[in-house]
Amino acid sequence: MAVGKLSFTKAEREKLAEVLWLLNWISVLTGAILFGLGLFLKVEIQKWQEVMSEGTLYVPHMLITTGLAACCINFLGGKICLDCADTNKFLRWKLVMMPYIICTFFFTSCVLAGALMCYSIRSQLEESLSLGLRKAMKYYKDTDTPGRCYLKKTLDLLQIQFQCCGNSGYRDWFQVQWISNRYLDMTSSSVVDRLRSNVEGKYLTDGVPFSCCSTLSPRPCIQQHVSDRSLHFNYDQRSQQLNLWRRGCRPALMDHYTGIMQSIGLTVLLIWLFELLVLTGVRYLQTAMENVLRRGDPDSEVDGWILENSLAETARYNFNIIKNMGKCYQVDHDPNINIPTASAEQEVPSRHVKIPETS
């Protein structure tokens, strides 16, 4: 039994072809939207690429590629659907229709995969930010090292713009040496003792960069000796939110990118539903026009469907085709190879060569 069987008159087939022509042109615009969303996401990720590890750009690249494919496929689809209203013009595209529908199906599947990736990338993005921020904080002091000289500027801008401090919080700065040795007085005994007290020879302090200072604080920012209340008058460590940004940059960036990903994912999901509607309409038009050719009457009412047989029968039929294709390439069944049988060998007469006698 056919799946989704519907009847179409000649007027309904022509109307369906015109509607699909319009929908395909709208799909060209949705493809441009996909391309724009992928480009926007790529730019947003590259803004803070220095504080991320590798491997986070595959989602925008997929959206960009899918958007370009959508523009090309739907541009061709508009021309095909418009010509399919006429039986004579449909003959030009009859052999192209099924490959076109298969390509559109795979493209639509890629759109769905892109939408799902926007929601599934969160864990990978969080890990990428965690590793990237930890590495960037480690090289914060290396302003004279090629390849790292801009990390200080990037981290300061990040902490000021997103009102955050450190990776998970301001205490992350206590675990890295963020002050370069060139700004340390090596003749000072306190500096030397602090360097020797650390196993790795790092100058660790309970201080943070200036970009961690909260602009909401009513008092001058306390950057050094943050944990020592005795060194600061009328300073309560428990009200630290009045002095430093309490939120870490990783959760701040995660909130930023999660909002973008959810918006893009919802948009891509709506585009997928629209493309699925167009694909279904094209399939109905194709099957209806093929039935018109079989009947030989362009004015007759014919049926159209999504699948000619049930889903199980269609899967079984395609599986048998694939299995038979594999058998065709087995040597034992190759018709081009003629293997002589035992009976044939017996029928071949033996040829005796007589050797002349010598005197």
C-alpha cells in the first residue's frame, strides 16, 4: 500500500507546480540565511579564538556549506518544478527528478544535523574554553614572546567586556604567575623567598590583574593581598563582589555562546521543517506526473504518493537490490568468464602426433 497517497487533477498539479516554484525561491532565501548564520557564528567564535582550544569551528563551517548548497539546489528546483506543470516539459526532467529528490533529501538531513549540533556542542565548547582560558592565563605575562604578546590584551578585554575574572573565578589567578619576571625586583629578599618557596619557581601571589576590578565597587580596587583583610582598612572579604568580578570567564562565555547557539539552532530547525515541506511537495509532483505518463492522458486525474509501497517493503526492496549488486561481482557468477565443465573436457578429441621412424 502506498504511503501518503493523494489524488491530483490537472488543475491541482499545475497549482502544485506553481506553489513549489515559489517555495523553492523562498528556500533560496533560507539558504542565504543559513549561510549568514554560519558566517555570524564563525565571526563570534573567532573573536575569542585565542582563549579556546582547537576544533570548535566545524558547526559554522557546516552551516556555511549547507547554506551554499541550499541556494544552488533550490535554484535548480524552482526551474524543475515550474517545467513539471507541462507533460512535454516534464519529459526533459524525468530522469533528473529522482537524483534531485535524493540530493535534496541528503541536504535536508544536513540541515537537521546542523540544528542538532547547535544544541550538542555545549559540552565540547565548555571543555574548549576551560583548556583555552587556562593556557591563556598561563601565558598572560609573556608580553615579549612572539605568538603570546597579545594574550594579555585579549584577556583584559575579555574580563572587562564580560565582567568576569579568571577561568572559574578570581582565585584562578592565585595559581599562575601572571606578573613577568622583568617587573620583579630580584634583589628583594621577599621576591626571592617567594620564588624559592614554589616547587616550579613561580612567583605566585594572592593578586589579580586590574581588569578583574568591578566598576560597581564604591572603593578603590584591591588587587594585591586580596585574601589578607588586615592589610586593608574596613575591608570585608565576604563582600568580595563589591571589589572584584565574582563570575568566571568560562561560565560568562558559555552563557554568551549558549544564547547564540540556541537562537541559531531554533532558526535552523524551522528551516529544516520548511525544506521538508518542499521536499514532500516535489515528491508528490514527481509521482503524479509519472502516473500521467503511464496513463497517457494529460487531462486525467492521477494519484501521487511519498512511497509507492510501505516503509518495510521499500526497505526490503532496496536491500535486495544492494545484495544482488554484490552478487553480480562474484567470479563464480560472472557471465563473461567461460569455465569448461568436465563433460566438455571429455568431448575434446585427443590429438596424437606420429613420429617418423629413423633408419
